Amino acid sequence: MKLKKISALSLLILLNVTTLFAQNISSDYIEFESLKAPVYNTEEAMRTYKINVTSPYNLTSEDVINQSKIDFDTELKNYDKKVLDSEKEFLQKLKNHETEVLKANEKFQLESQEFKKLSLLERLSMTDQGKNPKLTSPTKPTYVKPAKPIYQSPNLNDYIIVNNNVLETQIKIDGFTTLGENIKVFLNISEITFQDNAGQTFAKQPTKLKVDIKGVEKVSTAFYEEFKFVSSSPSNNINKPLTEKNFLNEVIATVNKYLNDTFGYQSYKSKVKILSVKNKGTYDELEKADIYISTNLRKLNPQNPEITEIAKKGLQKGIDIWTNTLAKVDYKNKKAVFNAKIGEFLYFNLIRLNLAMNNKKDAEMYLNEMQENMIYMKLSYDDDNDLKNIETQIYKSK
């Protein structure tokens, strides 16, 4: 059987046709900031709050330093008396020592007399055992004059330097300002209680939280009413001020997390897989859409509504190009410029982007459209797995 020769011109035409319809599709993960929706939604104009904290803490660094200076002055004033008392105590020890020496001598004399009454063999035996009489004189005491006090700045880490005003500044609700009081937060922190159990230290610090919105109570809850493990050592072996400070920091962190989960507008980092296609001239519009989507995703800033609104308009430009191109897809013609492969990549982009933006309704709509045309698509193993994961995300909450 003879093989037909292909002319150079025919080969060139074939290569050009192949290049024309080849689609260089690549993927990239775009990182952006998302907004975590709170339990209670609040209109943007009403996102203001006021904090009121009551606690047993009312100490400043100035209080600690001033008290340390007062204590030093008192110690300095009492120094001369302390020296006199130490001298009197030493004289008494000297008298006691003389008495103890006399008692030791008397005891030795009595034991020696009794020892002499024993037989030679008994004395030798007791001597071998170290039980023979010995004179043990008590050590004579020496006088050590008390050192004169020297002022040292207090270690502020050993104190809980905080008051209600400071604690109020540590309570923050993301997305809200303190320029009003639409939300009123009342926090009552009780004294800490330590408890020993099996050589370990536990603590509790009952903390009550109440939140009113426009005079209506929305939250009334409590934290740390039960004992919690804080140290593997007993309470008399721990630095209690430092332990209490750390426990109080944990209380404040817990309250902040609760308030932000319930009312706050928190931003968090997220990412979405976006597909792009390159073929100079043929897919310029789709490349333009890729630029719109990637750059504006990165612009999203949940804490700045104005910038976010501009970014969303930019995203919509990219989405419009995708949806307009979808209308041009010829699923049955593999050689079409916008064939089933292009349709597949566009649907994946539209579904993933809507899921990333918490828009499940539109994501499901595009998924249903994609499934209608699935018969013409040849999904790779990875794409098939991605589609299954997407279906789970869309339908798991239904």
C-alpha cells in the first residue's frame, strides 16, 4: 500500500489551521479579601457602638510607682529601728548561746560519768559504734547588720495595670466605629478565683456580656463561670499577678471574638481559581476579561465600601465578557473558535467566581447550564473532580 505524499504547502495550511483552533488555557489562583457575614446584619449607617465595662481592676503604672516610693520611704524611716531591733536580737542570741554551751557541757559530763561505769569491752564496743560521749558545742552567732534600703523601680510585669477605661478600648467590633451608640455593649468582669486540684492550678473569672440594639436586648451570655486549667503547679508556686493578667487577656480575646462573630464585619483572605486563554488576536476579549477579574479581585476591601464598589464594577466588566462569549459558543463544532472547550472554561470561571463571592444562586444557575451542554465537553480527570467538589459546595447547604 502506497502512502500519499503531503506537499509542503498542504502541511503549512494544516499547521496554520491547527494553531488557529488551539487554545492555550492556563489557571491561576487569585487571592482577595472576603467579608464574613455576622449573625446580626447592621446597616452601614448604623454601625456604631459604645462599650461599658465594670471590673475589679483600677490600677495605673503611676499608682504602682507612687506606692513603691511610699513603701521605700517607710522602709527608710524604719531603718534605724530595724538596726536597733537586730542588735537586741543578736544580744539575746548571745545569751541563749551561753546557756546552750553550759547545757552541752553538763550533758557531756553526765554521759562521760556513765560511760566510765561500763566495762572495758562495753566501752570499746560503743566507741566502735560512735556512741561514746562527745562534746558538741553550739555555733556562736555572728552579727550581720541589715543593709540600708536602696530604691528599685518596681517590675510592672508583676502587676495588673489596667482599669475599666483601658479595658473598654480593648473591645473592638470590626466594621463599626465608636462615633455613636447604636449598639450598646455591657461587660461585667468579676474577680478571678484560683483553685488547687491534684497539685495543679485552675481559675475562673465569671464574665457577663449583654448587648442592646436600639434599646432591645439581643445578647445576654456569660463566659468563664467554670474553673479552667491554668498551670501544672499549685497556686502558691505560680506568679499570680502574671497568671491573672494572662487570664484577663484571654477573657477579653474571647469577648472580642464573640462580638465580632455576632455583629462584626470581618475580612479574611480567600482565593479563587481562574482560568484564562491566550491566542493573540483570537481571544483578546477573553484576555481583557482575565485582567478585569484578577485586578479587581485584588482591589476588594471589605473595610472600604467605596473601593469595593469600584472593584465590583470592574469585576462585572469581566463577567459581561464571559457571558457574552458564552452566547457565541458552538458546542458541536470542535474547530469553532469558541468551541465546547471555551464553554467549559467559561462555566468553570463563572461558577467558581460566584461561589467565591458567596452568590450560590448564580453559581447554581451556571452549573445547571453547564450540565445541559456537558455531553459536548470532554472533562479531564482533574476537571471532573473539581466539578464534583463544586457540586458539593453548592448543594451541601440545601
